[in-house]
Amino acid sequence: VAAWDADDITEGTNARITYSIAKNVVYEPTGEAIFSVDPDTGLIRTAICCLDRETTPEYEIQVVAVDGGGLKGTGVVVIRLVDVNDNSPRLERSLWEVETEETWGSEPPHNSTILHISVTDTDTSNYFFYRVVEASGWGWEHFSIRTVGSEGHIFATQTLD
């Protein structure tokens, strides 16, 4: 943050501005203040590690600028956290079951979707990629999966008999 004092710009100690936080946010488990401000430069920093957008996406603090004569100015600083991909996706179910008709012939089956699977993820920007895990169970080699938006679409790649 920055402040200026138009009437005391060259008035010695009156022109000196110091910064402080009047209303800070406290990290509940420890009671520590979350932000600090450099009294000389007005640079706001985090005073503790690891803010989490999924828990608290936005903070407000009140900053005070005081000139050498004791006059004050205040302002509110809104700190919005930008999301980073720090949460793993979770399948919405632990078991997916589907019944499908068998296919026949020498050609590969039509690649129509047999099953849609989806995940949840608390991050805001997500790009999911699905795959069938090799040797993951009996018949795994008969199937593939394509990503459509945030869903996985399972389809048969070989004749199902």
C-alpha cells in the first residue's frame, strides 16, 4: 500500500509516513496474525505459511498510514487468493457397475459410451484425464476411456462376447 501527504511533503518528520494494520485476520488454531505490513514501505506480506483458497478465498484487513505529526489515514485491503491445483480429484463413487449388450463380428465395436464416470475436485481450474489401468482386472484390455469435458466415457475397443 502507499500513502502520500500533500501538505507535509517536505516538512521533515511530518513527511515521514509509517504503516500498520489496524484490523488483521487471525489464524484461529494459533491466534497468530495472518498478515504483516512493513512500517516503512507499506509492503503487505503473509505472516504465516500456506493460505488455502478452498478454505478462505478472500481476506480483508484495515491498514493505517500515520504521518510524523500523528495524522492518520485508513484503507481496506482485500486480498483474494488465486487457485492452484493442490487438491487431488476423487471419483464420485468407489464402484461403478454397468450392463451392456454383447457385440459380435470381426470389426471393432462402435465406440459408443457404455458408462460415464466423474470426479469431484475443489480446485477451480481442473483438467481431467482418464485411462484404463493396464492389468487392472479381468477384461481390462477390452475397454478404453476418453475424456469429454470433466467426465470419462468408457467404451469397448474389442468384441464383447
